[in-house]
Amino acid sequence: MTESNEVVVQHLERLLATSYTLYLKTHNFHWNVTGPMFTTLHTLFETQYTELALAVDEIAERIRALEAKAPGSYSDFQRLSLIGEETGHPSAHEMIRILGSDQKAIVGLARDLFDAADEIDDQATADLATRRLNIHEKNAWMLRSHLE
């Protein structure tokens, strides 16, 4: 693996860990949401965690395509993730706020990944970053809309 690929892999590892942490948190909220918005949020959270389950596989496979090993343990994810896990039981309103903030954090990671990939003309990784950016911006908007 080249030195320039190492930088991209580091960004991918952080995106993988943060995405997996968001997957776990979103799935937790899907299971535990209550209140008048239950059905809407239960469904929205399911849609988002299902998409994240596919995304983490794609990100990990991109790391492997760049001839690196993908991190895959909770301790690795905890060390690399930009967001933390949720151990409490927030209200539905707070769940929305937390997930919206986490989606925005991944938007920033996707932008950083795009810049790193673009710098070394890694079009496949830049494409992945662009798709992640689009999805997380949309998810943040959908969550934010519930708070207005």
C-alpha cells in the first residue's frame, strides 16, 4: 500500500467506525423509541439503520480493495469513531436531535474523505465519499424536519 493510500485508508477507517456506531445507535433508538411519533420514528430509524448496515460493508470492502485490513472490533470502532455510543434512554425528541447531529458529523467525515481521495486521484473512493455525503445530508435534513 502506498503512503497516499494510507491517508485515504485512515479516513475510511474513521468513516467505517463512525458509521457502525451510528448504525448501532439508530438500531437502539428504533427498538426503544416511544411516544406520539412512535410509528413514524420507528420506521424512519429502521430505514436509516438498514441503509447504514449496507454502507459499513461497502466502506470495509473499499478498505480491503486498498490492500489494508478493515477494523472490525468494538474497541477499534470506539477508538476510531467520531461519535459516541448511547447508553441511556433519551426521549424521542432527543433521539432525533442526537441522530441529526451524528449524521452531520458523518457529512464532515465524508467531505474529508472526498478531499483525501481527490488529492490522489482515487476516483472509486471519491465516489463512495460523494454517495455517503449525499445520504447523510438527506438523513440529517429528514431528522431536522421533525424538530421544526
